[in-house]
Amino acid sequence: MSARKKIDQKIIAQYHQSLLDWFYCNKRQFPWRETSDPFHIIIAEILLRMTGVSHTVPIYEYLISKYPTPKEMASASLTDLESIIQPLGLHNRAKILIKLSRVIQEEYGGVVPSNIQQLQKLPGVGQYIANAVICFCFGVDKPLVDGGIGRVIRRVFGLRGTKSAYLDRKLWAFAEKIIPLEKAGEYNLALIDLDAFVCKPRNPICSSCPLANLCAFRFKEQKKRRSQNLDN
């Protein structure tokens, strides 16, 4: 399927409903999901890069308690920040957080901008984090695309792609087209959790997937197994 092809709205509606129904029963609880503070959301997303969620929670909670605003983090000691973040690896995140906080403080009066173009220009903030901020904090219907979410969408809709999901502009465009109005925040979290619980890179648990009846990947795998059984 190409992102340019006409999208069957009945299928999309079923996709949204099945995914959200599953999410309401299986959603995970994290401290950054309980806030609408855009600065805290940015901190969480920067800490979560290439890092396990369980390791991130205590460090996130400590950071926002010690440096709850851009003003306070802008004046933080780099050595202190590095020592806090050290268990997560990727030590350059401390420098990014200080630089980010100073830009917000000096250029925006300590207030995280709600304009997506301005957000994307902030240190350490790309399209994913910018979309997360305006979606979760400002209620704008915007998609998120990373490796896990991209895998789910590609599998369900049979999309082809050789680029990393984050860099695939066609995938971003498709994700934009299928975002549910007024429920984008829950929908994006549902995709994140489905990737974590079910639609894993290897050995996805298709039998537990709420999208199994819609999934092009599952149909393809079933067809492959039937063909192998006939050959045997």
C-alpha cells in the first residue's frame, strides 16, 4: 500500500476503535503521562532516547523535582546533571538539557513555545518531540513516528519502506492522514504500548493483537505458513 492510495475510512475507523479499546484496558502508567507541562515532556523524551523505560522513571522524577523549570535547569551545573543522568548513558544529554533550557529561558521568557516550527529549532528537539509536545500538551492532532510506531503502522497497512521510520517522510505523511481527531494523544500512546507489549520486532504476539483482523503483515505470514504446509 502506498501513502498516496485512497484510505478506506471504514477500515481506519475500525483500526482506531480496536486500538483504543485495547489501550484503555492495557495502558501503562508513567509520570510523564500524568503531566501537561511541555518542559517536563521534553525532558522525558530526551531521557527516553535509547533507554529502557524502567531506568528512566526515577531519574526523570528526580530531575524535575530538582530542576522543575527552564530557569532552574539553565543554571544547573553540568557536572551535577551528568552525574544524575550517568546511569542512562549518552552523557551528552546533560549538555543538551542545559542548552535547551537556556534557549527557552533567554529567547522565550522561560515558556516552551507552542509553535511547531519554533519547537523543532530548540536544541535536542526534532519532529518527534515537537509533535509530542503539541499533541500531549496543547491538544493538537499530530502523529508520532519512531521505530516502534513505524513498525506497527507498516505492518498493519502493508506499507513498504527501507528507510528508518523516523526518516521516512512518506510514512510520516501516512501517519498524519490516519490520526484520529480529538483522540490523538491516547492514540499515540496506544501505538507506543502496542509496540511494547505485542508488535515486537521479532516474534510479535499476533494472537493478542487487537489489530490482528486488519493486519496485512499477519495475513502475509498466515499465507506463507499455509504455503509451507502444502509444500511439506
